[in-house]
Amino acid sequence: MFTYPKYIITILLYIGLNSTVQAQQTNKSVNDSTENKMNMDAVYDRPFLSAQKMPVAVGGYLEANVIYAGEEGINEGYSFQARRLTMFMSASISRRIKFMSEIEFEEGGKDINIEFAALDATILPIFNFRGGIIMNPIGAFNENHDGPKWEFVERPDVAVNMLPATWSNPGFGIFGKTYKRNWIFGYEAYLSNGFDDSIIDNEEDKTFLPASKQNAARFEESNNGEPLFTGKIAIKNRNLGEIGLSYMGGIFNTYEDDDMQLDDKRRLDVFAVDFNTTIRKTGTYLVGEAAWVNVDVPETYTQQFGNKQFGFFVDVVQPVWRRSFMGWDNATLNLALRVDHVDWNVGTFDQTGTNIGDELWAVTPSISFRPTSQTVFRINYRQQWKRDILNNPYERYAAIMFGFSTYY
């Protein structure tokens, strides 16, 4: 059914419009509480500063850290990094019309990216329009990636090294939410520009979706005239947590030029599931995401270019100390653990039947201190094991990282 995204949109609209009356009957004070926030609300769930009579609000966050790393016993020494400076701008243009943007400066301004710049037109709680540079809602991290929200210096491998983290494109679509007692339902559905041939023609010499992020031309035109569809549905129970199911897919290759057939149409399909919950008795926060990638790789390519990929991450965050401290009313000390896994080439070799390698495992314990919810200081120790395509013994990598991330 994913070949025909219009049917998905029709189904979502049917569900949404039939539940709008119930949503409107829900108590407004309940709807406005933080318990109703979902991953899809991340673009709104940010601190902003505004002056009186000024139509525009601004904000952002900063990330910086120092890393001491080594691989296979070779010490790489210390590196100080200013990872990113991100700026938010928003404006309520008129009743029911809002503008939101996110501009990111990386590596001291070497890379400047517009990650989000969209106009939202509110029609009903369950039916709203969004257009501009949208952030494709595949998984949860792509939309909910702000550094101050996480206890770890590095971003999850599945989100950065298998999926293209902060993946955004020009596009249009619809989104909405509805409520019934303790349950919240949300959805997003967009058509946008998307991937190109670089996912199988890149410097990594493997199937690598993040390579398409380097193609700035996607902000001006599609490389093949075929839209990329991204859709997500999510369900949240205020007592149990949130789970989301998402899909992203379309034709990625340039299959014709001036009406001349160059290749068959080749599809890319990505499926993802994400979850988050808090165990109220202990305050333990659990969050994770898993993704499956299927790529129609030409038969002329070797098996070095995988047609199936899989990855996941899981974070466990445990508050161990929370009290007023040095003027901070709700300072918190957390212990956390992350497990990362990515397999860039799922399957076996045709000639030998042995397993194809090209995979990574990593474990990262963390200690983090939050003087407020908007600022985090974190110490991480990352142990990583990476195996090449021929399944040679794992190469080991270790790093100690100290850094901070703060909204401003």
C-alpha cells in the first residue's frame, strides 16, 4: 500500500475528521498540558524569547565538548569541538497561521543548513497544513533531535550513520492530533523532494543514505520528478508512553533524461518504529528507535552495496538525585546508558553463504547533570566495535567525552 500514499492520507483524514468532535469536547486545560506533547510537537516544544510588541520570537541551542579517543590502541589525544549553534525563529503571522524556522551552524560556520522553515496553517486540531522546508518524520529522532534534550554527546548511530539525521526537504503536507481521555493520536503525511543516486554512488563505497544530505540541489528541484512520501502515525497514553510507526519511500534514481530512458525506476523504502516512556515509580526514562531500510540496488553492483539495512538504539536514563542546589530549584543528576547497533548490509554472500559484515555495536554509559531542564552537562564513555564487510575481527574504538548543551 505504500506505493500509493494518497490512500494513506485518505484513511488518516477519515479517522481524523470522525474524531474531531470528540477532540473538541475534551477539556482545554487538559489539552494544553505537557502530558499531551508528542515527538511531532518538537518544533513547538522549545524555549523562545520575545520582546513586547515584537512579532518575532527567537531562541536556539549550543553544543560544545571535548573528546579523548583512541582506536586499536592508538591514542588520538584530545579534541575540542564546537559541534553546532542552532537558531530558532518563529512568528504568529495572523490567527491560525504560524511560521517556524531552525537554522544550524556546524563546525564554526563551515556548514550552514536550514533544517526547518515552514508555514503552519491551522484548520482543525486534527487537520492542519504545513509547507516549506519540512523535517521528514521518519522515526522520532529526526524531528526531536535538539541537543539539550539528550544525555549523550553523540547522536544515535542509526539516526546519523544509517538514516540521514536532521533530514529535511522542500515539501507540503498535513498533520494533526486528537484526544480521547488518556489517549492521544497524532499523524503527519508529507510529499517532498528526496534522495538521489548518491546513496549507492558515494565515498563510503556502500549503500549510505546520509550521502544525499550533501546534495543541496534538492532544495531547488527533484532529481527525477518523483515525490518522496513520508508518513507517520503515533499513539500516546499519558500513563504508558508513546509509540510511533513511520514510513518513507519513493524513487531515488535519475531514470531518464530528456525523455531518454537511462535505468529502471529504483525504490527506496524505510520503515521505523520509535517509543518512549517513563516508569513513574522510579522515574526511569526509556527511549528508543529501530529502522529497516530496503534499497533496489542494481544487479550490476557487487554485494558490497547492501539492499537491506537495520539499526536501533535504546537509551535508559535514571535520575538518582534531584533537589534545590546553588540556586537551581530542580537540579538533577542522571545515570544513563545507550546501546547502538547498525548493520549496513543485512544478508549473506551469494558465493559462500556466509554472513555479510559491515556492522557496528556501541555501548555508552553517561553521567549527566541538569541544573535546569534546558541545560545539560554530560560525561560519556563510548566503547565501539566495528566489523568490516568480510567479517574480520572487530576494530575497537573508545572515547571519553565531556560536554554541555544548552538552550538560550
